[in-house]
Amino acid sequence: MAKLLKRSDVAKKYKWNLEVLLAGATIDELIAEIKKLDEEKYKLINDFFSSEEKFDLWLAISEKIGLISNRLYNYVSNKSNENVTDNDNQKNQQKVSLFFNDISQKYANLENIILNHKADIDKLLILEKYEFLRHNYNDLFLSKKHILSESEEKLMSRLSLALSNNHDIFATLTDGDFNFGKIKDSTGKEHFLLQGNFSQMLKNKDRCLRENAFNRFWTVYQEHKNTLAKTLYGHQYNTSIESKIRHFNSSVEMQTFGDKIDDKFLEQLYSSVQKQTPLFKKYFRYNKIFLKAKLGLSKLEPWDQRMDLIDNLKIKFSKEVGIDLIKEAVKPLGKEYSSVLEKALNDNWIDFETFKGKTSGAYSIGASFGLDKKYILMNWSNNFNSVSTLAHELGHSMHSYFSDTYQDYYNSQYPIILAEIASTFNEVLLAEHLLKTSDDIKLKFYILNNLLNTFVGTVHRQTLWSNYEYNVFKNIDQDKPMVFEDYAKIYTDNLRVYYGWKETKKIPKYSELGSVYVPHFYYNFYVYKYAVGIISALSFVGNYHSGKDANLDTYINKFLKSGSSDYPLETLSKAGVDLKSADTYDSAFNYFDKLLTEYIKLGKQIFKK
């Protein structure tokens, strides 16, 4: 792989084919086509609801624009990720982004127009042929009291950039302005410490380097804690003000309104995870026992705890081996699923290889309705993580395929809160397949460790973070002043609850800095969605194993095919996962407990403890 320095060197079967998106047209020609259609559409903006004929025309044009936009957006965004240093690709992406932004500005008042003509639209929605639109329009009607007048919405739109740039300030500070300087290893050699290499430094075998990296990193954050707290307060205060302007009862209510999630649901999530503190403590305890044995230490320091338990896994996973494993793992999902997945793997949906200039990481595209290929970007490394990542991203793409195929244009895009379920489900199927078929004890332990780390990192940590944000927003909404010490107090109170720490336990300064360190905090209130995704995925797994959904028909037909045709919790409930029921949480944690038992058993064999 190290020799693949240019895209032209990569075999055709391992590259996606983006040119089919253009279908022989140029970017400028597609932009011109959208412009022409939009001119026709905009003429209808004030009376598209006045007759069936105009409403049909409005819908038809909107869908045509959407289909071309999906092609255009995916072409330029994926093309730019092929080579982030290619100026032509970057300019095309900027051109398309600015074009779409200009169009969206034209329709800034569309919601008000619809609300002002609700009676006319209701007459249309009664007709059977428009049944597929009722959910979308009724959702908008429910938000009527939160939508401002035309002039007010325009003002809010103009203010939005100034009121929402705190996350940019945070990123500029931490990624750009923070100077971590150089640190020394045990030989005295100096290394540059950066935000981007801190995690890798904590996995280095040189313990002196790890300690110096850990202390220097958190010293810099300590020096800027008050600035970070001010930045966080600015973001949260602005959010609180907007929630009041829009007549919401709280900041959290405004930010969860789209998911139709209320405080009662969040409190159930928090209490359900808190109830499992003994189970998490058991995981942390054995993780430390095994890590001590692996490192040969009698005591673990904070800079030791990111070290890998298994770092010498000798098994290599070529693309061909990984593909075959995934195909076997997903067989329980049935013939249609396997057939489409086969097409994804063999019909240039996936850009596998790493090469110079390609963006890092992996993703499955969004905005895919009308596209034959649900593209996936990978950076294959011949290890298990690559196989697991591909299974994960294929879960997203297959979810998009089923949603796009079985829903109409207006109901095809599933919401973010449901987005990680299908991907996690695939990861679990892959892991279970290997756990059943492999005799390699280290590989099995490695897989279990990955699954448990994912569960803990998502369900435990993200729920803790969400609970912290929830508590902070309560203070902000009550106009309570907040400085770093206030943030740290709320954060450490949550640490005590979720880790089961006694009041007498002294919490170190670097733990307090977690209150202002996490980038998620500088965006909208949303990390609960990740926890919900993992819990739901494991509940689907539980239904499969218990025989409640033995053939996975319900999972496919009621979940994968559902898109956004209903609210998230209702979609899950119809598919057999009731997130308002304690049984759902118990099912997920029972699965975690089962994995943990096997993890401890294998760990004792490997580390002789």
C-alpha cells in the first residue's frame, strides 16, 4: 500500500466510479439545469397550494431539483475528498456550495408561507394521493409557534453566523493557537506534541514519552481553561436566548424538538445508564487488571490507560478476505440484502485504497436518493479495524439503499438519531461471525475488546456528557452565571454518578478540564443520539437471538425501509425496539454483560490473571 502514491496506480475495481453521477454533463451544465428548474419552481412559491395541478407541479419540480442536486453534491464532495490538495476539486465544491446556499436563501420564508396557508394545504392533504406528505407537513404545523415572522426569520438568519461560531473559535484555539511545544522521551529525544498526535503519543511504548505528553497536554488546557469556559458559555447562552425567542420551554427542548424527544425520555436514558454503574465498574476493573499484566506494572498512571491490550495481532486482512467475511456475516439479513451488498462490493461503490492527497477516515454518503450507488470512502489498512469499518459503512449504505428504494423522495432521508443503528448492527454481526469461527484466542479477545470499548465509549461516556450538558443548560436557562469552576463542579458531579466514585474521592485537575475539552459541547445538544443508536442496535440483536425477529424481517421491513416516514421513537417501536420501556435497556445491557463475561474469561487466559 505504501507504494500507491497516486490515484492512477489504484486498480479500477478498488475505486469508486463518480463519473456516472454526471451522466455526461459538466458541473456547470447541471447547475444551469437546476437554475432553470428553480426559476420555474419559484414562480409558484406564493400559490403552489392553490390547486392540485399547481401542487403536483411544485412537487414534481422539487423532486427533479433534488435528484440533480444529489448527483451534483455527491460528485463534487466525493471528488474533493479524492485529493484534498487538488485546487480544481476544491473550487468546484465551493462553487456548488455557494450555489446551493443562494438558492436556500430564496426560500427562507417558505415555512411562513406554508403556515399562513395551512387551511389550503390541509384540503390537499386530505386527498389519498398526498398521504405520503402528511407526516412532513403535520410536523411543520406542530412547529408553528416556534417559527417567527418573515422579518424576524431573516434577522435570525443574518445573525446565525455571528451567534453560532463558538465551535469555530474553540477549534481555532485548540487546533491552531494552542502551542504544546516539544516533549522528551526516555532517551532525551524531543518530539513535537500536537492536538492531532496526542492519542498516538499515549499509545507509545516509551512510558516517559507518554507521561510527558499527558502532563504537557493538560497543562496547556489548564492555562486556557477560563477562555474555553467563556467560549462555551457564549455558545450555550446564545442557544438559550434563541430558545426563548422561539417560545420553547428550554434550550434542550428546542434542540431535541426535531426528534420529538422530551425531558422524560432523556431522564430515563440517564437513569438507565446510571443503574448499570456496577457493570461498567466491572469492565473498568478488569481492563486495568489486564493492562497492568500486559505492561508489567503494579500501578497504572493516567498516561498508561490508553495503551492497547493487544498490539501484536499478526493476522492480516486483505480486502478480499475482509469482503468474504462481511458477506458471510450478513447472511442472516436475507437474500435481497446479500444481493445488494454484493453489488456494492463489486460495482465500484467503494473507494478502498489509501493514496497521496486522499482524505483520511471513512464514510458513507448522504443525500443518496435517486443514486444507484451509495458511495463509501475507505482507507484500507489490512487489519481487522478496516474490515469492521467497512462492515459499519456498508450498514449505512444498505440503510440508505432500503430507505431510498422503499420510500418516496420526501420520506427517504432517515434522521441522525437513527443513523448509527444499521452500521452498528453490521459490526456486531461481523464480530459474532468471527467469534464463532475463529480459533485464535487473541483475535477473539481483540474483537471483544473493540465491541466493549465501543459500547462504553458511546453509551457510558456519551450519556454522561449529555447529562452534563443537560444540567448545564438548566443553569443557563435560569440566567445563572457560569465560569470554569461552575462547569467543573457540574461535570465532576456527573463523573461521580456515572463512575460510582465516593464523595471523598479527590478528582484530579485534568478530569475537571473535561468540562470544556469536548468539541461536542460547542455544537448543538446531540450526543444522546449516539447512545440511543448503540442501545437500539443491541436491542435489535437481542430480538434476533431471542427469536422475536428470527428472520430479521421486522428489522428490515419496519426499520431499514422506514426512512423518515414517522418520528424516530415511533419507527423504532414499530420495529420492536421500545425506548420508553426498561426492557429495551435491559436487553442491551444483558448483551454487554454477556460479552464482558467472555472478555474476562479470555483475558484471564491471555494475561494469566
